[in-house]
Amino acid sequence: MLRVGLLGFGLAGRTFHAPLIRAAGLKLAAVVTSQSEAVHAIAVDADVLASDRELLERKDIDVVVVATPNLLHAAQAEAALRAGKHVVVDKPLSVTAREATDLARLARERSLMLAVFQNRRWDSDFLTLRKLIESGGLGDLHTFRARWDRFRPAVADRWKERAGQGNGMLYDLGSHLVDQALHLFGRPDWIEADVLMQRPGAVIDDAFEIVMGKGALRISLAASSVAAAGDWRYVLHGSRASFFKPGIDPQEDQLRDGIDPLAPQFGIEPEGQWGRVVDGASGKGTTLASQRGRWPAFYEGVRRSIETGAPAPVTADEAVITIEILEAALRSSAEHRRIDLSPARA
């Protein structure tokens, strides 16, 4: 059984990574944190370590999971790779594309797996719309919109909402939305973005509006911290039909509530949040049952990659493109202009 060491035991490490690691048949063997009681409540025989160095010097650790603030990701991932460990990094892989490119190169040179935890690829609604697109049921797509609205009008005292490189809404929720769009459509041709602060007392971006183009396809990604009633989660328009989807995948809330990822109800979206396909010719709408969400599939893919040499479930090279898009969004917003993303000028 592959043995995992976890760097960081905040929300991501404790609530997401630890239970998903176990569900995929890996062993959480050590955690770098001061929260020994919290660790042993989840993994009774895991060692609690005081420093990164202690973890990286362990010969019995196969995989290091980096679940710390974004600005630490690149240095910690590099140290783990140089220590001969396979590495999983919570999204984003790093705060700059240059750092991400260097990490991808180092992993290749060391013949080590480097994966990025983009768990939202396995959301119930995203799996549903991906299957719908692949079926061709909507016809030729010309519009894709994805939103992530929250109602958090007060600025919280947490690292994501403090001033600093890699903090803020764009690198948090934007990492997911950009990764999903790239997974569906590939690299866009151009981007226009508005990355902004809307709440009193905000010191880092808490909202964004992004428009990207790929040929005739328009991709719109947005997030807000002050939406008491959120807009559609996904909207797709095609030459034959449209798809409308409300609500958010349930897996995060289920993990927060302590539901086992292997439980029968895990990943099942309530019927009230299922999407609808509207036929263009008749105007008739049909409810489309959501696929079961599968966040455990990420760590199943990690295990398969290490054991068989299969590609990582989300590769570092994919993460590089995501961060390039985030950097371009910041540049577009700051310079109030469209940014060309064509490969020849990337």
C-alpha cells in the first residue's frame, strides 16, 4: 500500500485530502501539523511531525501531498520532488506559470509523478455536462457560461482573503473554472477579464468576470462573493439545444459533514438541482439526471499513475496552462484590454 505524507492540515488537508486518500486505498502515514488530536481523530496511527524536513527525510513515504497556502506550493513541491517523492499539490500548482513549468520539468527529470488536485473535474454536474457535450445532443456549441456565486458579504480573517500573491478569488475558484473550461475546450484564442474587489474592507480580489474566445465559441466564467441568490451554475447553448444547471455539487458539503466518500449517498446530487435540456425546435424542456460525483477518482488516478506509469489524473503540464490563463486574466484586468492567447504568442 502506498504511504502518503500530508503537508498542512487546514480545511483542504483535513476535510478533503485525508478522507479521499483513504477512500482510494492509500495510507495516510504522516502529517506535518501541530494538530495531533485532529489528525488522530481521522487517522489514529498516523505520525504527527513538526517540520517538512522530518517528512521528506522519511524513507517510508511514497507520496507527499501539499495542502498549504498557495504561495508555499512551488517550494514545497520542489523539495518533495528533490527528496524522491511523488507529489500531489492542491490547486493551483504554483502562483506563476514559470514556477509550474520548472516543477513539471523537474518531475520528468526525476521520473516522478506530479499531480494537481483539481477535484472539480469530478463534480456531479460537470460530469453530466461533459457527457452531454460528448453525446452531441446540444449540437455545435457556441456559448458556455459557468458561475460560482456565494454570499459571504463580510471579509474573513483567513489567508485566502489577505493581500498576497496567489491569494484571492481568481486563484481560488478561478483555478477550478478555468481548469474545467480547458478540460472541455482546450486553450482559447484570447481572454478579456475584470478581476475586482466588491466588499467593504476587501484587500484582494473577491469577484471576477472572464470572457474567452475560441473560434466562434464564447466562454464566460464568473464568481461573486455577494450573491444572495446565485445565477445558473452552468449554461450551454448549441445549435440544437440548450442546457441549464442550478446549484453546486454536494461533495464538499458532504465531506464537511463527515460523510464517508465510500458511502452510497456520496456524490449523489439532489433531484432539485438536476439540469434541464431545452430543445431549440420545440422549446420542450427535459430534466437530465446528474451523474454521480466522483472526487475519490482523483486519488484512484494517483495510485494508478504511480503503480502502472499511467498519466497523472491532472498533469503538471495542464496546470501550467491554467496558471497562464490566470496570469493573463490579471494582466487583461490591469491593462483593460484583450490578451492574445494563441500559442505562437503565449
